[in-house]
Amino acid sequence: MLGINKMALGGRLTRDPELKEVKGIDGNTTFVVNNTLAVDRDYFNKEGKPVTDFLDFVIWGKSAERLSQNTKKGSYVYIEGTLQQDRDKETNRSFIKIVAKDYKEFDRIMNKESEKSIEEVIEEKEPEKSIDDVLEEKESEKSIDDFFEEEEVKEKKTKSKSKSKEKNKEAEEKTI
């Protein structure tokens, strides 16, 4: 069954983004930033202070480059992505992190003169992307219809292979 894994958070960066250059399995070099987002919950503790969660996230590629260039510790950012469960190799403990696809900087957008709500800012058009970025996104995005269509094609191929094998067996048995 197809699951839904989508995460959207707004909070403050807990440290300056540190851009790292890494080599992927395909041999290409890309950029990555690991950071933590401090996100206030919608209730307060006994002292009247908001309860805050500190959520780890990772962001890759051009988005990581932009994040490292345009934000710093304390910057308020909105991230969208997915949850990913990993396991620490040394302790064998499981942990969950957010794999951010992109982000928006509220510090740069939101100012005292602005009358836009956070929702309006989130819905604003994404910055222009290169053709390579768009093609890469299109390849990685599959609609539910595409998923089921691919599964149907796989199933038909499997049935077709099974029928071919049966015919081959029957032909072999006749020749023996």
C-alpha cells in the first residue's frame, strides 16, 4: 500500500548552517547541510514559556547551498520534506530526521511593513529553477496514478513471462 510521508515545519535554526561537499555513489559531488530546527509547540509550560522541540533535518544540493549562504543561527525558516528513520551504526539506536526538499526564509520575507500572512508567504511561487533541477524533480515525482500504472505493467510482464515459461516447459516435455 502506498503511504504518505510529508512534513512541513517552521522554526529557528539552532546553529549557523555548515555547508559540506560530499561525493555520491554515482561519483558526482553535491552539497549537504545538517542542522536543527527549534519549533515551538502550541502550548506553554508551568512557567508560561513555550515548549520547544528540537528537530534534526538534512537538506541537499542547491537548496543546501542557498541555506548556507542566506541564513544563520536564529534565522526563521519554513521547511518541507519527508521523515526518514535511520539507525546509528555504533549504538544501533533508531532515530528520525527530516529530509528537507526545500526551504523558505521568513526573516527575509517577513518585515514590519509586510501585511502578508505566513500562509500567503508559503504559497508564493518558488524561485526560478534551472532546467536540470526541474527535470530531476519531474523524474523523482510520481503521481499515484503513475505508481499504479507501473505496478499494472509489471504485473502484466510477470504474467507474460510465466506463460512463456509454461509454453517452453510444455514444448520440452513434448520433445522428450
